[in-house]
Amino acid sequence: SVKKDRGVKYISVHVLCVSAKARRGGIGGELLGEVEMLANDLKLKNIRLSAIANQVHFYTTNGFVNKGPEVEDEVNDYYFMEKILTGGRRRAKTARIRRTRQTTRRVRPRMVPR
């Protein structure tokens, strides 16, 4: 969802899930790439989310900064993660998947002129 904090609009990612069988295949990075493209299209400044402790490494390797502990519950520790966007309309670095009726194929991202 799009939110506003101190005059800065940002995307808040509530849930990002990849099944255990499909993990480590690049799908999570592709999903984050799509979120980043959406944020750039909407001219937003950053992306924010909460991550449990075992997900922090994934988000930091995808350009997020760990801003510290956010919430602790009985099961997990949550960390506030944020990615500041550069503001360009450049497509995500990861290959996007285009789904067609018959097949799923990987295509190279194209650069969009400013």
C-alpha cells in the first residue's frame, strides 16, 4: 500500500511469500523488482517493510537497509527494513517473467527512456 510519513510517500510491503520449494530460485528478487518498478512509476521515494530475523540477509542483498528492531513477539523478532529509491524509471535488474496462455518465458528487461 502507498503511505505517507513526514511528507515522504512510500510503498509499504505487507506480505511477500515464496513457497519453500521455490525459494533460492530468484522469484523473491523478481517480486521485489516489480515492487520497485511500481514505486518508480508512482514517483515514490522508498519501499518499507518488516522482516523476521532469518529474512534480513535476503533483503539486505536486495538493497534494503536494516533500520533496527521494530517489534518483538513470542515467536519472532521483526526488523524495520527500508530501500531508498534513486528515482529513475529504469527497469529492475532481474529478468522479468511474462506469462502467456501457453508458456512462461524469461525475457530480458528493457531500459525505459526518461
